[in-house]
Amino acid sequence: MAGNLILLLLLLNIHFTSSDPDPIQDFCIPDSGPSPLLQTHLSTYPCKNPSNATAADFTFSGARSPSKPSPDTGFAGLSVTPSLFPALHTLGMSFARADFEPGGVNPPHYHPRATETALVLEGKIYSGFVDSGGRLFAKVITKGEVMVFPKAMVHFQMNVGESPAVIFGSFNGENPGVFRVPATVFGAGIKEELLEKAFGLSRKEIERLERRFGRKEVEL
């Protein structure tokens, strides 16, 4: 009996800690006063008085227009979290707009704290993810179709159409985080000898990738 109770408590603890906590009020628009709103300090800000809230507080227009794509990838992404749209605070969600030029790619990456759903608004996108067993799930999705990327699974997107493409992504977390695999591996300052052995690349190839992804010098 005691063993079953302990197991139940463990399962409940996993449930309560696996996602953003449930809000204890209708909403909490953080009030930072004249200072910029910082994602890392959201829990320290007082809530705006609900009686002073207006419809404008719950409306965001910053994702209406496309961002300028990167010349390297042909991709631009706008991540909308509570630091950009304060009304999202305590609601356990965030979203993003992604724009692709023809041939543009959103390189392999993952979100450590949230599952993502990606809705194609325009275009034709080769989209997929790789699970923890190394199995690939990928297909071309078009306007009106949605693909889900489970939390912490490496995923990617590429515009395979002849015109610009747009994706709207939503996350079940206020701050999903993002680890871009190429930039993390080749831009974080990992020792070149290790990268050579891990990827079977020459020192010249490693240095070229480090220049592209902005290698950081790390001192221990």
C-alpha cells in the first residue's frame, strides 16, 4: 500500500513539474514600470492592476509582417514570448512566425522546454523531426497543414516551393528555448580535436564551420 502511494506521489510530481504551472488568476500582465521587460525576471514583476487592463494589452501586431531572411539560410524567425507580448505571462504558451525564401532552411534545432505545432500559412515546406531512437519523421506539408514536433526532438524545415513560405508555430510553454544544432556544435568553442574525431572532418573544414557559426573562445 505504501509503495503504491509513493508511486502515485511520484507520478503526480512528474505531472506538475513537466510544464508551466497553472495560473492562479485570470491573467497577470507583468508591470516593469519604465524598465524593459526581461524574460528572466518575469516572476519578480508585480501584475498590472486588472482594472487597468484593456483589449490592447491582449493584442499583438508584431507578427503581421515578414522579417528579413538571413542571407546564409534564407530564413527569418520571430519568437513571441512574454518579454515581447506581456499578456502571455502565466498563460503557459508562446508562438513564433517563420518566413522562408525559396530554398530557405530553418536548420536542425530543438526546444528543450516545449512541444511545437507548426501551421503552414503559405508555401510548401519539407518538415520533420528525429526521435531519440534516430528515426526520421518527415514529409512535405502545404498551406493549411500542421506538423507537431515533440518537446526536445531535433527538427527542421525547408521551403521546397518556388515562392516564399510562412509558418506560424505555437508552443505549450512561455519560454520554450532553442538550441540550434550547427551553431551550438561549431560555435560554442568545443575543442577542435574533439570535433575532428566526432565528425570525421579535417581541421580546415572545422575551422570553416567555426568561422561561419562564430566560434567562442572558452577558458576553463
